Amino acid sequence: MNEGSTPGHDLTPDQIHDRVVALGAWFHNIDLRGIKTAPNHFLGDYPSQKWRHFAHAIPLDLRGKSVLDVGCNGGFYSLELKARGAERVLGIDADDGYLAQARFAAQVLGRDIEFRNLSVYEVGSLRERFDIVLFMGVLYHLRHPLLALDLLHEHVVNDTLFFQSMLRGDPAMEAVAEDYPFSDMTPFARAAFPKLFFIEQRYSGDPTNWWIPNAACAAGMLRSAGFDILDQPEAEVFVCKRRALTPEERAERALGTANRGRGT
């Protein structure tokens, strides 16, 4: 029997360590029965240290609930929610390397989680809605971030979205006006006005860091996509509830899609 088919509880610490190393660099530091996957992470014990700041916002008992972890990476959040008793947990990512790490972590910890190679732009193919959707640390890696939020709302979020993004700029959020005169340039100079910073080359050495919102922009994008913000338990984390779009919102969204590429 090869190591990949060995039940997780039968793997020795040396086998776990060797497989962790073989699976390459981990971004999620996960404790695999005493073996840490990324003990020297530049962010510290990540994402455990972030999880501790908002874990209380997720019910401790998730029995009977379904969970979708979008951009699951090494599977940290999928593992945590399965540990709370979620009936079904599906993690998706477009990186096979991360998926291999996640599957191994689930194997070692004995948690029944499904992982698939799927991008956020393909969530409609799941033809399934989930009680809890996690969208953690993904938005700034996307060339089309608002489209991704629209697709999550349209296809997979049944009730609650947990959203996290790297944020830069002013953390304040000012009230958003219904409209702004074309001649008034002053709102754009205010630090708390919603801003989405574009990274043309690299940020922190990563060519997949495309867009970084400030807090006001992240909140505005979530509202625009059809989510009501219920809580912000951690500076970068928003707890959102899906709401039905009004006919006017649907018409505006359809118009925006139709005008894409027309310069209007």
C-alpha cells in the first residue's frame, strides 16, 4: 500500500513530515498531528491567527449545514468548519498544488471533505447552493473581482457569505451618496472614498495580486453584488447575508454586462 492510500491515522510523524515537504511550499500553516505545514510563515501562524479573530462569528454547531470554501488553498478553513460538524464541505481552487495539500491535510486529520479544481468564475457549474460560503483571500487575486462576487450571489450563496480581502488605504468608511455631480472632483480626493487600487506588475513579489480595495470599496462591492453586511468581526472580514436583488438592480446589472467593452 502506498502512502497516498494509507489511512491518515496510520501515517507516522516521519511519513507526514516527508509528504508535507514533498507537496511543496504551503501558504496555510496547518497542524497535522504535531507536524506544522508552514512553521516559518512570514505572517506568523497563518491563518490561525486571523481565524481566532472571527471564529466566534461562525456557529460552533454546523450539523446539517453545507459549506463551500472558494479558493480553499491548503484547506485550513474547510478543515475548521468540518470540525464543527458541517454535513457537507466542498473546497474549490484553481491550483492543483494547493488541492493536493488540502486533500492530504484532510486525510491526516480524518475529515471527509471534497476538493475540486474549479475557479470562482465556474461556480455556476456546481448547480448547488450552500448555507455558508467562504471567500477568504481571493478577491485581490482576480482580474474581474466584481464579476466573481456577482457569480457567488447568483449561483452558490444560499444564506451567509464570509468575505475577507487584503485591504489597503484608509480603514474608515464614509456614507455613500446616491449620486455625484460630474463636475465635483472632491469625493475622489477623500481618503475614505471607496477606492480599488490596481497592481500592474507585482505586490509583495506576487504577480497575481491585481486589485486591492480599501475598506469602503470592499463594503461597497459586497453591497453592489447583493449582500447585506451584518458584521465586521475582524478588520478584513465581513459577514454578509444574501438578499434578493430588486428588479431595478437586476436591470442595472444586465445593462452593465451588456455594456462591457463598449466604453460606456
